[in-house]
Amino acid sequence: MMTTRGNSNSLAPRLLLSMPQLNDPNFKQTVVLLCEHSEEAAFGLVLNRQTDTPASSVVSLTPPVEADNGLQLWIGGPVEPERGWILMGDQRADAEAVRVCDGLYLSTSADLLRRLLVNRSQGRTRLLTGYAGWGAGQLDAELAASAWLIADVQLDLIFETQATQMWETAIRRLGAEPSMLQMGHGVH
């Protein structure tokens, strides 16, 4: 994972903002953190699909975590929904994590997950399940078909904007009016 740093054609790390005509229910009005992009594949995490499910109620650790500290589960995408990801805005010295970009780190550490579920303060942390994945050329074809807008990673958008407002806020930050983005206008 995260092998695209040397790939000059890689779009990662960036944000993908779905265009209104993208009607796939998994991606309608989504903001996706594109973590990896190469000729072979692309990997990302949907950032604005918050659930009402407490993370402690679905995480299976041995021994089990008994307390619920309020950390909620987010849907990272439709691929491998049983797989968990910890997205952090801070690099924790004691955590196994991969740097996505400045100020964003990704981990799958069970030890870190346990600490997050037990401690009260989570800071800039999201627990996501599943991910968005594209096969060879698939994301490039979707980009050519104007299914996505591309934006720079914005930490305040990711961690401080309400999930329900994230897509619209990101589109407006690009200088576009979401209601004006329609099929056939050739917005890239």
C-alpha cells in the first residue's frame, strides 16, 4: 500500500468529489480520499459516510472492549466492508501507520484500535470500514467521463466539516455551485 510516491502519473494523494450525475449509491455526493493511484489500481476512502453505529459494537477484539467511548463507525467504501481502517490527523509515535500526506496517516493496527476504543479523546481520528477500489484504468476512465472532480487534500474539510456538508463545501471551495454541475457541461 502507498507505493505511488515515485509514480509521476499518480493523482494520489488528492480528494475525489463525485459529480451529481454519478448515481452509484456507494458514491453519490461523496468525498473520497485517494490514497493510492497507479496504472494497475487505485485505492481510496470515502470520507463523508458517517453511521450512527458505535465502533465498539462492531469491532471484534480479543479480549473484547467493554466500554463505548463514542467513537463512531464510518463507511469507507463498498469493497471489503469487513476490513477496518484508522485515519488519523496526527502521527502517533506508538502506532504503526503509513503517511498518506502531511497531516494524514492510515493504520490497521489492532493495538491502536484498542487504545482508540478505550480512551476518551480521539482527536482527529476516524474508524472506517471498507474502501473504494478501482481496477487498472477504471478510475482514469471515470475521470475522463467527468464522474469526479479533483481537489487538494484539506484537513479541515476532512476533520472539521460535518459529514452531511462535506461534499457541498468541497465543491464550493473549488469555486463551483453544486446545483450548476450537470452532465454535459464538461467540468473537469
